Amino acid sequence: MSGTFLLRIAVAIILLTHSVFGMFNNGINDFGNLFLNQIGFAPFGVFLAWSIKLSHVVAAILLLSNKYIKAAGFVTIFVLVMGIILVHFKEGWFVVGGGRNGVEYNFLLIIVLFAIMYPNGLKKSQNTNL
């Protein structure tokens, strides 16, 4: 079992639950129509919302299968950063407690994804042939 196994499972569960429920309760369409279209993404809000959520599902599957981890991580980090910029930043840091809907959750997921993508840090590979 790799050192990132539990983190990959945890992030996959978060991505799946954050996406799959919206597929069945009209949440994704509402996000596209009632938020994304209203902030300037019309008429592509629903398409963009579905793209975001499907990217989460694909990333979760890749994390669980331990395949294409960096690609899954970078796409998900991009989505999370855009979520911070478009939604969460104006709400402050805290998700609950000291505020509501802030950036702390996305920040934590981004850091965990980097830890999964680079389990040994950003060290340069050492060339032993020198």
C-alpha cells in the first residue's frame, strides 16, 4: 500500500459525493443556470457545470485506480482554484464557524492533491551517472 493510498481514497470519496448527488437532484443544472450563467458564462453554464462535475468523477476513478494521478490532480486543482476565484474568495477563509462558504476546504483539497501528486516532494531526480 503506497503512502498516498488513504489520501487518494479520501479525495476520491469527496469528489464523488460532491458530484454524484448533484447529478440526481438537479444540483448541477441549478449550478449552471442559477450561478454560472448569471456570472457571465451564459449560454454555457450548464455545459460547464456538467464538465466540472464529470471531471471530478473521472479524477476520482483515476485516483482510486492510481493511474494518471498528475493529470487528474492538475485538472482538479484548476477547478478548485477557479472555484476559489469565482465563488469562495469573496466569502473569506472559513467554510463554517468564522464565516460561510470560504476558501479553506478548497485550499486543503489542493494541498492534499499536491501531496498525492508529489509524494516525495519536488526534488530533482539525481543522476548517478555524473
